[in-house]
Amino acid sequence: MKAKLLFGLILIGTLMTSCYTESIIQDEYIEESAFNTDQVLQSYDLWYVDINATIGNGEVPFLQRAFTVSFIDGVVFANNNLAGIGKTGNGFGIDVGNYGTLNGTVEINHDVDGLWLLDIFAVNDNTIEVKDPRSGTSYFLNGYQTSNFDYDFVFYDNIKYFMQEYDAWEKVYTSEEGALNDFDDENFLQFNPNFFRSSIDANGTSTANLQWDFEGDYQLYDVENDETLKTLTLAYDTMGNDYFELYVINDSTIELYHPSSETVYEFKGKGYQQYLKSGKGSVEKKRTKTSNPIMKVKRSRKK
């Protein structure tokens, strides 16, 4: 049987996509107290949810949408949003529920998703397996202290979710430099999990009154040897794939640089969706197993 608890949590690991197999999980069952189970969960400030390592066809909703979870004196915290990550709740995120511990088990009463009884297993010095016995689905959580956690890596590695955290992105700046091009007319963008929409409505139009003129595919790319640069393609029927370099200015502002015209655009997020306790965001947003394709390009934006 798998080890039911993890002790000697000392090493700080590196954030990466991993796959955990039975061969690296201890095979000796350890029966320990509820107090020790709580000590395990509080041994690290943050538990990063390695979504790509998930095993099983079921789902624990609050783990599926969280980037990190924390267990602090009976309260569960989560970083469900990328906007503000590292600052919200002093890095812990938001209060999403309460928990209590049993022998090798945690009982979580989530504010939205209700009561869950989850088993805790040891994987290695800084990784635990959290298993839903009802569905047989396992999540793998890597432990970090806030002082050692790379919030920037998590932000850029999951940037597609940041793009989806606003109801719309409004163009607030267009550089005077740059050739005229069709994208100059686009004033609003919206990013959904599988498609984007654009609008030429006048600046200042409320998100509720926007008329979306176009809907198409989009793709975000990682850039080889450049962790903080992302590229974006928007598939337009008339323009083909419009290509941009994507830069994040702050938690609500992005810059799109259009290399073919050498134009710089800034877009500001409108209608922030905090994935917290209610509303469509908390229901619809979930992380999935994925990785961005890699593009072999160099930055062309001249500062």
C-alpha cells in the first residue's frame, strides 16, 4: 500500500511538469494521527497543483481550478487567479473554505464545492498525492515556501488563463510609429478557452453592450530560451494569422507588438473575474492538461 503520510519535508523542488508513478511512491503503509496529518499539510506555505500530472477521469473542482492551495490553521487558501498572484492574501491567495484532518485524510468544506474527504499519500520529500477515493482521481501537489516560490514562472507558464480572467480587453493605446494595418480598427478583444472574439465598437463601450464582429481561433506560444516572452496568433479570415509579441505590463494591462507593421498596442482588462465563491467564473474556469507549443523566434520589439 502507498505511504499514507509524508514526513521530513525538507527539500525545495523545482517547478516543472512531472508524471508520478507507483515506482516512486513508498510501499509501506504508515498509520499516523490527525495531528500529524495537519503538520504535513502545514509543512509548506504553498502546494502547487501540478495539473499535468493528474491521474484519473474524475475531478475535484477546487483543485482543478487552483494554481496553489495552502492549509493554515484550519483554513484553506487558494490562488485561483493569475492577476495578483504573489500579492493577493500575502501570496496565499483567497480564503476558499475550511479543513479538518483525520488519519492520513483531510476533510475540506469548500465554500462553493461543498464537503470533500480526500486521502493524502507520500510521493517524495516535497510532493503529496491528494486522492478522491470516490472517483479514484489523484492530484499531485508540490510544496514550497513563499520565499522560494517562483510566482513569475507560474504566471507565464499559465498565461492563457490570465488572458481569460477579463470579460474583455480594451485597446487604450496605439503607437504613432508603425504602418497602417487592419488590426488598427480592433478596439476590443476577448479570450475564451477555445476561441477569441474582436470588436470595432468605440472605446468606452461597456462590456455588456459590445457587439462582437469576429470570432476565430487563437494560439499562445512559448518562445525558446525566453521564459517571459510569449507570442500570439489570431486567425482572421481576411488577414490570415495575425502575429504578435505579447508582453505583460501589469495585472490588468498587456502590450501587443505587431512586427509586420511595427505597431505597439496596449490593451486594458475590463470585467475582472475573480474565481472565488460564486458567478460564472467559479463554475466555468478550470485548468486542463496542456502545454504551449514552442516558437523559435527572437524578440523584435525595440524599447
